[in-house]
Amino acid sequence: MCFAHAGGSAAAFRALPGLLPDDVQLLAVQYPGRQDRYTEPCMGSMEAMADAVTAALAPFLDRPMAFFGHSLGAAVAYEAALRLERAHGTVLAHLFVSGRSAPSRSRTSRELHRLDDDELLAELSSLGGMAPEVLADPGLGSVVLPALRADVRIAETYRAEPGCRTGAPVTAYHGESDTGVEEADARAWSAHTTADFAFRSFAGGHFYLNHRTPELVADMTARLEHVGRTA
């Protein structure tokens, strides 16, 4: 199960199926307020988003599952993992978190979601996560901005419950030149699991995965080889 970054969608993972073993089923979360869910209101909080994901996963609890989340998606994946354990006793085969500081690390006081439209788009573009055509076309920008702003607000206002840990093994991925996430803060995910923890960095910035997808998928697949396959 894959969880996208702020402003992202399920389409962010369209390249992954061709890189996965045939017996691995890829599912990607489509947050409301974009693409085929454009007419639905955006989520207003991390709690609401994680609750909705957990409810939607009910039909898949009869098989092993692993989560991968990037940036905002890492936090959503973590919160959904905790809820699965509490509500259903289901522990993930693995939790992969990418491009996000551990929940226990304090977040920046900067509030990007309060910037005006042009400033917000420029900030996200500087991280490499905004398509050039969106910046060049005001019409496209107006389409993506509501979901983008809502997601950034969730990411910036999220505060994890202190002391919570998942029973799933956790691997944290980090872009070596990510200016928004320090390596030490990514490694601090080790405090959020009672199982094994691993860390790996890749060349690149916050969106290193756009250029390192085959390496990333190969690493995740190798770490899941002992599992009876995942969704």
C-alpha cells in the first residue's frame, strides 16, 4: 500500500507495478480532492485521513500487508499502521517511511500552508515535487492548490501521540541532499518500532525517489522476501 506526498496522488506510483514481482499486488491510496476524487472535500486532519484509510483496508486484512509512504504519506502510513494494530490486531509485514522526520522530532515552526498561492507553489517547486507545467499554467495551479494546501496543513499540524510504537519492522529512506529532513531526524524513526529498524540513504533531494525508483523498489522487495507476499 503506497501513500503519496502532499499534493500527490495515486498516480505518483504508476511506475512501480512493472518493477514488482508478479505475486505482489500494489495498492495506492487516492486522497480526496484530486483526480478521480476531485469533487470530494479534502481531509482536514491527520486523524481523519488515517481513520479513513484504516476503514478502507478492511477487505484486505486477510493477507500480509506492507506500507510505503513518502513525506506526508510516511506519517499517514504510520498512523494507519497504529490504527490497524489497535483496532484489528493486524501488524504490518513492514513499514517503509521516506522523506519524513520521525514523529518524535519537533517540526519546523514555518507554516507553508499560510503562504499565498504563488509562494506555496514556489516552495514546493524548490523541493522538486511540482511539475513544471503546473507552475507555467495558472489554470492547472488553481486545480491542484486546494488539495496541496490542505495536505501541507495536515503535514505541518500533525503531532503524534507521544510514546507510540508500531510492532512492524521499519525502514527509513532519506535523500542525501534533502534540505527539509536531516539524516538524524530520519534515523529517529528507530524510536517508533518495537521490531527491527533499518536506514538507507539515496543520492538526491527530497524527491530522490523520482530518479531512484528501481533501486528503491529493489530494496523494499529484498526486505520482504521472507514474507508470504504483500499487498
